[in-house]
Amino acid sequence: MLPSPSASSAKAPELTAAEPAPEFPGCRAVRITRDAIADFDGRIEYWDGDTETAWMVREPTTVYHEGPGQRLAHLVELIAAGRGSPITTLGTADLLVRNARGERQRILQADQIVYLRPAKTEPRGAAVEVGTDHLPDVVLEVDYSTDVRRGKLGLYEAWGFPEVWVEVPEAESPSRSPRRPSALTIHRLCPDGYRPAAASAAFPSWTAAEIHAALNEPRLSEATSAVLTRVGRALGDVEGTVPDDHPWLREQRREAARDAALEAARDAVAQVLRARGIAVPKSLVDEVADAPQSQLIDAALACRDGADFLARVRQRRDRPRT
């Protein structure tokens, strides 16, 4: 039986000799000892403690490979604002399995991992420890010059990761098979293993096609913005949250409301002054910023000219409050 993808008390996957050796196309094998892996700060696809071997991507790091993971972090932050509560992305953090002696035994590094409810599930240590920590809600793998289906995907399945997205970017790679089209595939964990899905379970209604388009467009489109709003609201419906529960978005809305009220006050004053045949002062924008609209209208109705209007507004603004 597969381990639970969310329960922190789930047992770590057992390591058996019967497991087929995973393959890592597009990677080279490098020896890194058990002692050295603890302090290793480079990028790896996978590290195995039995052989003390790490697999690292042969091609140099490029924007084509790194871009989708970074864009996903930006996209889910916008979804978080629409939901009204934080979503955390942790990049290429180690996904770690320890052996019975507590030693590092196996390590995977994804291109991006996502926690939908970080306050409850985000790991507190330096790595995500399988069998101890809650697993990420979503793992993103970018197959620019690799093929995770032949190695890493089977490990994710055996370790109980609930949802893995495999993105093949639209940018071409000389080492990518021409038979493999650019697309995103959602692998959702079922009782009998991973099954491809048309839409995400973690992000309700977000389809594989929509995610792929969002990860590959050079800038945020109106279509993607509408999709992110839809997904954020769907998550909010589940959580019982709304966009105004997000501190940054709430402040933006307040500022927009203040700007709209100020613009309305300026327009109302200008209409009254013009109706009375009085030229609108050029400094009107600066002068009305802190005055209530009712006081501005009173001054516009009572003033003799533009200078008198400004004097009345300043007098009311500077009058000590009691």
C-alpha cells in the first residue's frame, strides 16, 4: 500500500533490493559520499546512499529550465491573493528519506514544490523528510533535457507524493526527443498508482492545458489572470476565505477606494465651480486631498473665485480640531 501523502505520521518507504533501479536520462553520475551530501549545496536530480552516487543534469542551467519553476511561484502567489491566504513555494528543497539508523538514504530535488496550507503543513527543518513531514501538495518537474518518467516519477509514486506536474517547455532542447511534445501532464496519486488527470486536485479546476500556457507565456495574459482568479476563488470557497483576507490585496483595495473617492470629490468640485462660472484652480488636485467632500462642495458654493475657494479649503483644513 502506498504511504499517505499528507499524514505526518506515515511510515517512511522501505528500501528493498527488489526495487528496480531508476533511470536518469540526461544526467551524469557523480560520487558524493554520505558525509559530503550533508553539506552539498549544488543541484541534483537524485542521490542514493547505498552507492553514494548523485545524478546531475548534463546540460548547464538555463532560463528555459529554470523559468517554469519561478513562474509557478509567481502564479500561485496571485492565486493566494485571490483565495485570501498564503501559499508557500520552496523551490528545490531536499526531499529526503532516512534509513533505519536515521542516516540520509535517498534524496530527490524537484524544480518547485508547493504547500497550499503552509501554517499547518510546511516543514520546519532544512529538508522535507518523507515519513515525518507533510508532503507538498504539488511537485513540479521541468523536463527540458531530462525525462522524469523513467526514474523520479516512480520514486515520487512509491513515496506517496499526491500530485506531480511534469512540464515539457515550449523552448526546444537539442537533447529532447522530437517525439515528445511540449505539454504539462498532471500525475495524481490513486490507490493503484499515478494516473494522468485533465485538471489539478490541489488547485480545483486548474487544467493541465491552462497551467502549461501560464508557465510558457512571456508575461501574464488577461486569459491567465482570469484563470488564476477563478482558481483562487474556488480555493477560497473551500477555505471560507475571500480576497480581502489577504493583507497585501486588502491594502491595495483600500488604496484604490481612497483614490476613487478623491477623484470623485475633485470632479464634483470642478462641476460646481464651472456651473458658477468660476475657473477651476490648477492646484485643485493637491488642495482637496485631505478635505471631506461635503466641505469642498460648501466651499465651492460659497466662494467668490478660485483663490477664495482655495482659501476656504485651507482654512477648514488648518482649523484645530476640538
